[in-house]
Amino acid sequence: VSTQSTWGACVVGFVFGTTNNRLRNEDFVSFDALNAAFNLVGLSESLCFIINGVTLPTPENYEGSVIVELQQRYGRFPVAFIPQMAMPFPPATLLWCRSELAKVVTRCRPVVHRQVAEIFLLKDQVNQLTAKVAAERSAWQKQRGQLSRQITTLQTQVKESDQRLWWAQKDYDKKFAASQEEWARKFQELAARPIPERIVKETQTVVRYMCSVM
């Protein structure tokens, strides 16, 4: 990648994939390379993290634990959790995912990103860095007990946010159902009205003409 690369003013959402709900070590390597090239963490107001493919239900304190791990490595950034979905995607689930993404993106501010270093990783380097990340994350797992209070606090915040979103979704569904009923009622009223005689005669004239030319 050329060091002349520039991203226009934007919000950067880096997506971490998951395997059995564990963040992938290779995604940490990819982010570290991008961060070194574009100083993403330094421009903190424009960065958010997206945890994709989360299997539900999640283990106890899962979200809080992931957020704390990311904070320990990179600092405080908005984090969204997107569940694993099978096609066809349920409309309600898609709406919920959009709301989750909007919740973190709107906490960011678009910033111009200029590349300050090359991104050039050989396969051997990637393997070494992946092993290094794995060792660091293993060491962090051993220290989780010391951060249990922080993890529990963040987990509570996530659940409260999800609960507010759930109630907002219920309110939206209620209003949407009411609007559908209103439109159905208006359509029935319109369908029950007699068709004006003028329109009937014009329609009959058109039909007779069509029959005569066929």
C-alpha cells in the first residue's frame, strides 16, 4: 500500500471475526498493521470496533470481558456485537443489527486518515505476530480475575443498553402494527364505496373497443 494513501473524512469500524465466540488472533495482527499505517488509535474519536458472528446466547459476562480486553490493548472505543445469522435474515434481527451499528458509529466523529507507514507483512511475519498475539491474550486471560469488577460493570451497561433497544423495538413494532391496521381500514372503506357511473361507462367503452379490434 502506498504511503500516499489518504482516506477522506470517515469513521473506521474495524470488524473482528469470531471462532466459538473467541476473537481471532489474526484479526488483532491485521488491526495492528492498519493502526501502525494509519494511526487509528491516535485518531480515537473516529474508531469503533465491531464483533461479528457472535453465537447466542453468549457466556456470562462475555461482552464485558471482550470490551475490557480491547480496552487493555487499545484504549476506550465504542464496541458493537453482531450475532451470527442464517439466511434468510429475519427483518427484526436486521433492524436490531442496524441499531447496534448506529449506536457505536454515532459516538464517533469522521476524521481524515493519512497513511504514515507501509503495510508490508510476509507470511513468516504474520505467523510470528499471530503467535505473539496468542501469547499476550493467554497472559491476559490469566489476569481476568483482577478485572472482574470492571468486566461486570461493563456487562451491566451492555445489558441495560440492549434492554433499552429492546423496548424501543417493541414500541416501533406496536406503532408499525397500528399503522398497518389503519391503512387496512382505509383500504376497506375505499373498496366499499360504489364506483362512479361515469367510470363504469368509460370502462365499458374501452372494453368494447378492445373487443372490436381483436
